Amino acid sequence: MRVPAAKWLAIAPPYLWLLLFFGLPFLIVLKISFAEPAMSVPPYTPLFARQPDGSLAFAASANTYATLFGDGLYARAFLNSARIAALATLVALLIGYPMAYGIARARESWRPGLMLLVMLPFWTSFLIRVYAWIGILKPNGLINNALIALGYTGEPLPLLHNDFAVVLGIVYSYLPFMVLPIYAALARQDIRLLEAAADLGATPWVAFWRVTAPLSLAGVAAGCLLVFIPAVGEFVVPDLLGGADALMIGKVLWAEFFANRDWPMASAAAVLLVAALVAPMMALQRAEREDLGEAP
């Protein structure tokens, strides 16, 4: 079956965009990951080395991957990143689902305003919003001063430079990405299904768990992945709120690229991070196809 030219024109731009701004950069990073660090510009050996006889020899090396798998630092960074990202995703889900449900069940005239409030933080710089949490969580910050003034504690609580601050910063930063897909899934549900469940004797709680929740799973899956995937590689939040002891793969990548200037090692870690996120992204696509009623 011949595909119409108009359809090709419609689908070509997004694929071209992915090729130029994801595919090609990823291939460059993949190439660097098979090089060796060197005191040169750029700071790695070429993939093809010229021999004394003038010929070109393939000079790829897997030493960076061997070091990556053999050094426990990188394994701890990956596992800690996954742990913090999973915890932040769970907290964002527990907060975001009730928010999305409330917006979807609000009066239709109120929904645009409520969604505007959800998106309002994006009108401010991401970096400034994270810096604001430092002023709130630091020992002489807003929360500790309020707790001391009210007599709940006699000394400042350790709210900054720990995993609590990192999770809080990630949840705050990415909560809209959880709310939006869940709201979209809830808003397009047929309310008559809940009325039918009530006619059959289901309580509102039972109707929610047997009707609303299952029909919103695609939105939940999309929201969880939209939070989890960027949270795994997050750098700004752990660097500012987690302090020097926060070990996440985003900070490791930054240190390898800019402090150690070991571009092959940083590239290898980035390649493994992308490879680890392929499965969640495929799961997101599967959930979206099922939500649209397509065959898996």
C-alpha cells in the first residue's frame, strides 16, 4: 500500500527532529565512549588512528566500559539515582493524582484556571525555583525559624543537604508532569460509567477503584515515566539541595566531563543511562497505544 505524500510530509518533521537532535548527538557520544582520554583538544583519542604507512586503523577501546562496570562508584551512583527518582516519582504520584482528580471533577469553567495554577511555576526560571528552596530549608531558613518560634524544636532541623531535600526538590520541579497526563486521562472518562456503577450498588469508593482508577492507568504510567526519566539524570537539584555527599549519576557525569575531563568515561556512563531508560520509554509507548485502543 502506497503512503500518500501528504502523510509523509506530516510525519517527516518529528522524525527529522529526533534524528538531528537525539540520534546524531547520541551517535557522537557513543563514538566518544569507545575512545581513550588524552591531554589534547578534544580530550580523547580519535576513533581512527593513522598508521606510519599512512593507512587508517580502527582504534576503538572498551576500557571505559570495563572501568565503568568494575568501579563500584558508578554502580552506587546509578542505584542511588534510581532509588531517589523512584521515591520522588511515588511522592509525586501521591500528590499529583488527587490534584488531577480534583481538577478533572471541578466545574468546567474552573478547569483552565486550576491548570494555570499547576503550570504557573514554569513561568519562573528552574534554577531560581531550586535556589528558593535553599532559603526555605537552610538552618536559619523559613521553616526552621518558624518551628523554633512556635516552640516545636529548640534547634534547626537538618532539612538541607540530604536525600529529603533532593526528593522534595525533584517532586516540586516535576509535579506538573505528573498532573497533566493523569488529568488528561481523567477528563476524557465518561462520567456515565460512574453513574452506572452507582445504579448497580457500588459505593463512590468502590466505583473509584473499579472504574476510575483502571481507566486512568495509562495517564498514571505516562506521568510516572515523565517524572522518573528526567529525575534519574537530574543534576541541578542534587547539586544545590543535596550538597557534596549527594551521589547521583547526573553529578558524576558533570564531574567526569568538566572536573576530570574524562569525556570517554562520561560518555560511556551517559550511554548506559540512555540504554537503561529505553525500557521505560517503550513501556510508555505501549501504555499510550493501549490507551488509544490499538493492538500492543
